[in-house]
Amino acid sequence: MTADSGTLFLIRHGQTALNAQGRFQGQTDTPLNDTGRAQVQVTAQRLHAEGVQAPLILSSDLPRALQTAQLVQDVVGGTLEQSPALREIAFGDWDGQSITEIEAQFPDDYLRFRGGDPSFACPGGECGTDVAERAYSFVQGHLPGPGQTVAVVAHQLTIFALLTRLLEEDYQTVWPTHRFNHANAAFSRLTYRDGAVVGAELGIKDHLAALPG
């Protein structure tokens, strides 16, 4: 980062038991598991090694994200603000179920979800457009200025939806490319200058390669 630029990090939370089981967890209050905590520690050390110091950390208020944010803060310092605007998409009736179970119970709905339809809402849940709007509206008020670093700690689909707005890409077009996907504890780095994104490195996860699994 140069003196005239700012940096925005988007960090996905570490692994949870439901992640490990391949289940939808949405807004379920699931904590990090041991693997997730180890992943986040490695990510925090990577950020520290890259010179990240005392950033503004914006976190989803769900336990897995907030625990991730706190572990990052322990290493790089900074101030932490949590908000429900950064929560994962609400999966409603799908929460806690596996892909196999969802396909069996809601075959037509699952096809729409798998196709990346931003207007599709799970039964009892919300749609991608809603997630993009609430997350972007919140983050837009905290974008980094020159010399500033902001870290957003959130969730797979929240980060995906947020990136479509930050990078001005079409939700359904970018969905099948997997370009905006993040492994647990992976992060993206956006460089801002004069209020605009001038560089984007997405889904960085090479630092996690040495961890088991």
C-alpha cells in the first residue's frame, strides 16, 4: 500500500463443524472448530507479515465470524466493530441440511440456487440481492482512504455478494466462474485510490496449504 492508496481486506471465517460436514449453516450460531482456529491464526500471521497494523475490523456478529475477527485483532491490533449487516445469507429451512438433503427435498429450488439466481430466496430465507444490498450499504460507509486499512470478516456468500457490488460485476454471470469463492480463512485484497478500486487479488489461500486437510 502506498501513501495515496488504501486497502480493503475481505476475510472469510475459519472452519466450523457444519463446514466440515458440508452442511448449510446460514445464520446459525456455530463457533469455529479447532481447524478453523488454526486456519485463522495462520491467516492473521500472514496479514501481520504483510505489514497490516491496527486496521479497522468490521465483522459479522455471528460467532464464527466474530471469533475470526477477534483472533485477527489479537495479532494485528486495531479496532473491531460488529454488525448484523455482514451476516451470512439466511438459508431458512435449509439451515443445517446437506446438499444431498436439499436436492431431495427442494429439487427445483436447489437448481435455482445452484444457478446463481440472485432473486431466489430459500424457503424462510433471503435472496442474494438482499445480502448484497445490506452488506454493501454497510461497507460503503467504511471504505479505506489514503493510508488506511479496513478488514471485513464475513461469510462465503456475503463476501461473494459484496464483491459483485465492489467490483461492479453481475451476480449471476460471475457465479459459475467461482472467481469470488473463498475457502475458510482465505482473503481478498482490494486496493483503493481516489475512491475507486485499482487492484484486486481474490481468494488468497496459499498460506493455508501447510495445514492438515
